[in-house]
Amino acid sequence: MTDYLIAPSILSADFARLGDDVAQVLQAGADVVHFDVMDNHYVPNLTIGPMVCKALRDYGIQAPIDVHLMVKPVDSLVPQFAEAGASIITFHPEASDHIDRTLGLIKEQGCQAGLVFNPATPLSYLDYVMDKVDVILLMSVNPGFGGQSFIDGTLDKLRQARRRIDESGRNIRLEIDGGVKVDNIRAIAEAGADMFVAGSAIFSQPDYKTVIDRMRNELAS
Ligand code: DX5
Ligand code: ZN
């Protein structure tokens, strides 16, 4: 059976009490903390940086932290996030001048590395770096904001990405980010995803455990 990972995006968490909110969502059964970094340059929004990642570690958060960099340039932030306790670091290939170098830098820092694909970004960016990626993250919304609707064309792109992963024979996670909810998570899994970012669908609910359990039920059915 596929080992599915649920990764709440803390973009929709309560920033005034972030440590507690993250601890609570993990307690409710989440596997990974999805940490959205936006720079008001590569994407039109501004969020959080390495200091906040370190603060979560210092607070006692032990789950993997999946840092999604929506920034340009990328490289200078990689060592800072690695030092702050990131487990996975993903970046958008359009935002890096030297994709192979950035992937190498992330791995050198002891983190898992991944590429992120906007809805219109071709998967061909993977052609020469498949041996260096641990995670492929497909955006199912345009990056920058939580609470947007899932773009249906992403299902076909997921199938294509899944085929590439299977052909590579490597153990690469296929992560999906944007508009994931209880009522579409099963179709998304059937298209090949095995790691699910969900921000508003989880944090908008009063009881995180109920919604995470419902997502797991969908995945098990
Ligand atoms: C969007 C971010 C997402 C976002 C997802 O740019 O990368 O992680 O928080 O939020 P929902 O699940 O609400 O679409
Ligand atoms: Zn994200």
C-alpha cells in the first residue's frame, strides 16, 4: 500500500500562535509541515523565512519541515534554511539560474531536494536532473495564495510525472500543492500523487483531526 503523506500548509495557520497551531495539527495526525516562503518578487505575497523555521524547531517541532521556496534568487536561502532545520527544500526551476547547482547545494546541506512546477511549467525541466531530485512538487494553483481552486489539468500532469518517476526506478515523492480537499484527494492520489499539501482545507476547520481522518479515509478507499 502507498505510504501517503499529509502536509498541512502553515500559510493558513494562525501566525499569532504558530508553534501551538503546528503542534496541534501534527497531534491531529499530519505527517509533514509544509512551509511556504514567499518573497513579494517571484510571487506577489510575502511570508516567512528561516528565523520562523528555527523558531518552530526550538519550540520542539520534530516532524519533517518541507520548505517550499517561492523566491528568486534561491541559492542564498538554502544554507540558511538547512541550518534552521529544514528537512526538504523545493524551489521553482524558473527562479534559479543554475538548477543543477541549486539541487546539489540543497543535498550538500543534508536536505532532500525537489523541483516545483507551476501549472504552465513543463516537466522537461526534469530531463537532466532526475537522478538528483527526491521530490517533484506540482502546483495545482498559481503560487502566491492559499484558498484557490484546484486546476483540473494538473491531474493529467500528475499522471505524466508519475510515469517519469516509475521509469526512473527511483524513490521520488510526488507532491501536490493547491486546492487539495477531502472531496478531491482521492482523484489526486489515483493520478499518482503520494504527498498532499492542504492549507485552507485543514486550518479552516475547528477540528483538524476530523478533516485529516476524512482525507485518510478517502485515500484508503
Ligand atoms: C500556494 C502555496 C500553498 C498554499 C496551499 O502558493 O504554495 O502551499 O498554502 O493552500 P490551499 O491548500 O489553501 O490551496
Ligand atoms: Zn506550498
